[in-house]
Amino acid sequence: MDAESGPGLLRFITCGSVDDGKSTLIGRLLYDSKLLFEDQLAALSAASKKSGTRGDDLDFALLLDGLSAEREQGITIDVAYRFFATNKRKFIVADAPGHEQYTRNMVTGASTAELAVILVDARKGVLTQTRRHSYLVSLLGIRRIVLAVNKIDLVGYSQERFESLEREYRQFAEHTALRMTAIPMSAAEGDNVSERSRHMPWYRGPTLLQYLETVQLDAPAAGLPFRMPVQWVNRPHQDFRGYAGRIASGEIRAGDRAVALPSGRECRIERIVTWEGDLASAASGLCVTLTLTEDIDLSRGDVLAAADAPPPSADQFEATLIALHANAILPGRSYKMKIGSATVSAIVAPLKYKIDINSWQHLPAERLELNEIGVGELELDRPIAFEPYERSRELGGFILIDRITHDTVAAGMLHFALRRSQNVHWQTLDVNKQARAAQNGQRPGVIWLTGLSGAGKSTIANLVEKQLHAAGRRTYVLDGDNIRHGLNKDLGFTEQDRVENIRRVAEVSKLMVDAGLIVLVSFISPFRAERRAARALFGAGEFIEVFVDATLADVERRDVKGLYRRARSGQLKNFTGIDSPYEPPEQAEIHLDMSRLTLEQAVERVVEFMRRRQAEA
Amino acid sequence: MMTTSSLTHLQSLEAESIFIMREVVAECRKPVLLNSLGKDSAVMLHLARKAFHPAALPFPLLHIDTTWKFRAMYEYREHLARSSGMQMLVHINTEGLRQGINPITHGSQIHTDVMKTQALKQALDHYGFDAAFGGARRDEEKSRAKERIFSFRTAQHRWDPKNQRPELWTLYNTDKHNGESIRVFPLSNWTELDVWQYIRREAIPIVPLYFAAERPVVRRDGALIMVDDERLPLRPGETPERLTVRFRTLGCYPLTSAIESNATSLDEVIAELLHSSRSERHGRAIDHDDEASMEKKKQEGYF
Ligand SMILES: Nc1nc2c(ncn2[C@@H]2O[C@H](COP(=O)(O)OP(=O)(O)O)[C@@H](O)[C@H]2O)c(=O)[nH]1
């Protein structure tokens, strides 16, 4: 291949049901492109004689062997990549095994492919599987497919069979954006793979290889103006600040006006720096380092774009989500989201529907299990510049990462921004409680846990906080320990001191709610009047009283800290429940009857309450 | 996928690799570039210089020295270490050296395990690197074909093939727990031919052993082993002969087979490769030890 002027690289994915001949086809392409060496061929020929299915002929499927053994060992095989080249093009083949986890594998392979080769067995025709493969490749933005009608030798090289299959597929693909070319072939015999078949004079189209070598691809981002996510800031010394990135679309010239997003600040491109020297212009696909004439401060995650045609910015979207992990995607949970070079925090809002990939029908969905595909809304913690996935894979494709396990749990594709988010962030708001709350992406409030000593308030508070935190909420716990040791060090346990204790805790909570936080207070707070006074400091719906209701008999029996024993024996004075009264709440927002609930259930009740409350916001 | 249709295949591969290297530097705490002094490492180093230009390399180079490399490789290393903007770290498993581990008496498996695999783990732990670039390519052998570009290692440096993350688009998830690290393979999608064409296009300096010259060799078990210094004991009946040979891969000299060749220039090497009938790893002893050997070695922490 002529490395200097070659028309480049074509990445494609092959899809087929088991035994349609996918391995044979790829093996044949490698063989025909003369990329197999003597030692590999010798091994192949030995293996073919031993376990091949083609008599003394080479069984190309064995070339790619290894996957079955891996499957037995439980290795996650998603995609294997194969390489071959002719003197016209270099090819990267994503080979996704078609077994369990099919969706995950295909989606991964298709995400970097520009074209798909979909195999069908000429005897079996267009199957449910074929439709599923077609759906998935079109979902990932592939517009060109080759329908490889394989094993045509087994139907007597029948033109009629081929044409009826082609017709059938065309009918079904009519309402998709797929552009299809059908080729009759025998992967095993080599007909119409790289050599024209002698058995099908009626077929006038190209061989598979001819097609792959010459197909013109209209890049999906074609037509989009200049966009480049800032990947890394190159700052070797005081006098140089360059923004490194790969140009996602369009072309940039030194001297062009650009805009930095999401800040919206305008600038001018000073130089296009590369190792070979400065360029006058650079186009999509290249990695460059840009310097600006203005001294504006950009960082990783920002996008530089053509000033007269910038992409929109938003923080709420509709998107397609594909679950890639055994842990399901749950609405209400907060994930790390990577898109372009930005990493943001994203909450999945309740799903609109999931998609049955066999029938393409919409079904109701509460969550997305591994390999399920759904459509829902996303709320980000800050605005990002984006393009709909249809127009740009680079600015519209994203992954979701679990905050605790760090696993990649979903892939997604942005559709469009939701109206309500679009105008908001351009206005400068007064920094008040609402603004801070919006910045935190949450509805602030205080969860006030009251109940007897040993009822489980602190344990519940801590567990609730953990879950809220995992969901991306900003929280703080105030309890006896961190308050009595510092702020309220001067207070004892007389009735008067208890009242003052609660007053201070209520005031501190109020400041924190004003700062936009969710505060968890776990104090015995035995007197109705004080709790009412605390409630009065907050706005409607901000004070959530949680009655952790355990019977005196129960807590005294457990007596974890030995306090009840000491109170009964008179060593502790003014102990709630023994010689000081506890006044149960009359209308707590949440009543946890601890004689009937497990700890987990109690925690879940509070978390669920907070989830609904947030969703209503 | 980028709009690659207007780029040549080498431009596309180059851009992909540079993107990957920048991503690691932007997201990882302390990366390192493993340099085996071979042609793939030379290409990686060249790509790294391009990626971060005009800044100096934002990470050091690390050579795991088994003490049995070809002399020409050590000369090349000294030359690299002297180039500006380059920090070259060298690590030897001194414990293995003390035990006298060598490829001749202990064979390729033990030697590689102690002086390469263990040595690499020692070095990574010692310096606390959380990401290491390696030059492996997916076309090298079957088990690599499905390896991710970002490949995770536990705190014990084990590869857990059951727990790999899917890689979609060019979005690489680099999040990891304390102690875990990543091996990153920027050349994953390059083939041997791509590497040679790129070396030619960019005029990248490589160890002269890749070009044919008259060298002293002995024929041993069907391989041509170069007598690079006096440490190679000759077997009864062996006498070194001077043959015109070159190497397709480089490693420890007693474990690396030469091929007879007259290719003294890049053009000739590429022409030879296009007509070659032997795969690249044919000359490496380590792959022949055991069928599933690579897979196993990787799980144990071999690069
Ligand atoms: N007759 C005939 N057999 C084929 C053809 N392509 C593949 N096969 C056979 O079909 C079987 C399954 O092929 P394989 O490539 O392993 O299928 P995969 O599961 O899709 O990878 C093997 O026995 C192949 O030899 C073909 O075009 N004609």
C-alpha cells in the first residue's frame, strides 16, 4: 500500500448469527490480502485437517479461534479487532461475537465503525437476529451496510434466492436510514469475497473487497463547522499556553475567530502549533495545539468552536441509554458522565421507555438492565457544549461511570436539549438560596431525626447520607458527637441546656440549608416546642421531621451504650425516657416504626421520600 | 470515529495514538513510558514528542533491563538518554541478578519472569506510576486482538480478563481505585507494516540491528542466534559463522532469532516484509513455550 497518498483507513464491523460464516469470511479476507505468514498457514492447515469442517481444504474459521476457549474461562470477550490491507486501503475489522451480551459487544464495535457487513445465511434468510443487528448498527449512527448473502453455494448459486432475500431486506430497511448493498457470496469457497465468482455470471455488482476498497463514506460530522474539545492545556512555561485537542469537525485557520464554550467568550486563533511547525489550517481528525491571541482561560472539557456557528450549550437532555453492566441503570442515581473531553455529574431522570430490539417497540421501564436500551432525560450539574449524536459522535456520544465501582455502566447518545434548561444559565442570577441550590442541582432541606437514645437515629442518618451522597447530593450530618464536642461544649443536660442545644443546632442547619445543602440532624430533641421552633426557621417543605419510633422497652433491652442501666441506677440524671420526658411528634413527615421495620427498610423509606421530593422540584 | 476519510491511514493512526497519550496525561497522576528500545517503542516515543510539543515529555521513560540485551541496544539507550527533554529510568531486578538468573541456564521462561515481569512490577511499585504506556499491537497475536487500549491491573499488577471495561468511541474511562494501575497501548491498531511505513515517513532513528549486516551467528534449534558477547557458551560442534542477517524484533540476544536478509534500508525492509512468509513473533522464544502463554503471562503481570 502506498503509505503517503493512500485514501486512508476504513473501520467496519461484521455482524452475523452463529454459524452464518463470519469467522470464515474474516479469515478469508486476511488470507486473500496475503497477510498470513507461512508459520500461521502451516498451523492453520494442520488445525484444518484435525478439527476443520471442510475436509482437506483450509477452514478459515479456525484462524480466529480462541474465542470458544475464552468463553469457557469466563473471559469477557466483547470485540476482537482484525487488520488487513490492500494496496488501496487499510481496514480495521471489529469482530463482535454474537452470543450473550450481544448488544454490549455490538454497540462497542459499532461505536468506532463507519460501515457494517451483515451476514445472512442464504438458506435461512432475514432472521430476527438480522433485524436486531441492523437496528443496533443504525442506532450507533452507521448508515452504510453490506448485506452479505453467504453460503450461496448451498442454494445452488440461485439468483432468484438472492434477489428475494435482497427484496425482503430492502422492505424492512425502508424505514431506517440505512443504505444497503447486497452481495451474494461463499466465504468458504471464496466466491465474490475478493475474487469474482465463476458460478454467478448473473451478478454484475462488485466483490466485497472491491466494494470496501472504493466505497465513499460521507462522514457523519461532515458539514459541521469547526469544533474541538480541549483535551489538555499545554503550558511548558510562562510564555506559552496552548490548547491541545483533536479537531472533531470542520476546519480551522490561523486568524479565525472562535468561541469558547460553555463560557461563550470570543477569541481569535493565533497559531496552529504542531511538531512539524505551524500550520496555516487544519481539518477534522487531526491532533493540534492552538494558541489564542486573547488571554482567556480555558480548561479541559471546554469546546472551541467557529464563532459564527457555535454548537448549543445545555444541562438537560433527552438521550438514548444502553446499559453495559450487570448493575442496572437506575433513575435518580448520579453518575459520572464523560462526553468529549468533559467529565460532569449526571442524574438519569425517570425513563420514558425502553426499546425491544427485536420488534423496535417501546415498552415501559423503571430501570435498564444489562443490554437493555432506553430513552430518558439527563440532568447535568453544569452546562456543556454538545451536538446531537446524529450529527457528531464526538460531541454527542457519552459514557456513564459508576461513582463507587468506577465501572463503565452505560453508553449514551444525546438527542436534543430540553427547552427549560436552555435559557437559564445565560442570565446572571443573584447568589441566593435558590441559586446555590440550583448550582448544587438539588433541593436543600433538613432531615430532622428525633427519637429515644439508642433508637437508631445516627445509624439511619449515616446510611441515608451515604446513599444521598452516592446519588450526587451534597449533604452534612449534625449529631451529638460533632456538636457537643465543639460548638455546644459549654452545654449540659438540664432542660434549659437541652433547649439551647436544639436552638443552636437548628440555627446551624438553617445556615447550611441556605448554603444549598441537605442537612441530617440526629438529636433526641425530646420536646415538641423546640422542634416546632426549629421548623419555624425553615421554608415550606424544607423541614422533614423523621420520628425514629422505638419502644422504651426495646432500646432499654438493647442498651448498646449502657446508658439506660446507668440512668436507672441514678448515675445519669435527666435521661430521656427515664427521668426526663420524651414527647413524640404529632405529625412527623416520616414515621419509622422500628418495631416493624428493618434498618434497611427504614433507610429506604427516608431515601425514597427524598427522591420523590427531589423529583417534584 | 473521526472523519478520517480525508486523512491517509498513517495520519489516522498517528492522530489516534496522540489522542490516547494526551488523554492519559490529562487524567492520570503519574504516567511512564516503557521503552524496550525496539522499533515500537521508538514509534511511541516519537508520537509522544509530537503529542506534547512544544512542551518536554510530561513523563519519564523506563527501561526494564534484563542485562542481556544486545550491545547495540545499550548504545541506542545511551544516545536516547542524552537527548534533550528526556528522563530515562533504568531498572534491573538486582535480587534476580544476585541469584544469577540468566537465559542460558534458566531458560526463557524463568529468565523472563524474574528479570522482566517481576522487574517491571518492582519498578512500577517503586516509582508509584499509575499508568504505563506499552508498545503492544493487536496484530501481534490472537490474545492481543481483544485487549483494550486501556487495560486495568489490580494493585498486585494482575490482569483480570473477566473484568474489562467496554471501550466506546474515544471515551476512555481511567477511573481507578488506590493502588490500581493502567497499561495503555497507543499502538493497538497499528500493524507491523504500519510501524515500518511510519518509521520511514518520519525518519525515526532505530537500533541498527533491524538492518542487514554481517554478524557472527550460530545455528541453534533452527534459529540463528547472534554471538553478541562472550557470555554465550558455544555448544559442542558450534562455531560462529559470519552471515548477513537482521532482526525483526529485539529482546534478550540469546533468545532472539535473526533472519537471513540483505535489506539494508527501510525501503528494502518494507519490501521484504511485504513478501515475507514468516510472522514477526516467529523469532521470539517466549511465544513458543506454551500455546496460551501470552494470556497466562499477562494475567501474571507480564506487560
Ligand atoms: N458451504 C459453505 N459453508 C460455509 C460458508 N461460510 C461458512 N461456512 C461454514 O459454516 C460453518 C460456520 O462458519 P463460521 O465462520 O465458523 O461461522 P461464525 O459462527 O459466523 O463465525 C463452518 O463450518 C464454515 O466452514 C459458505 O459460504 N459456504
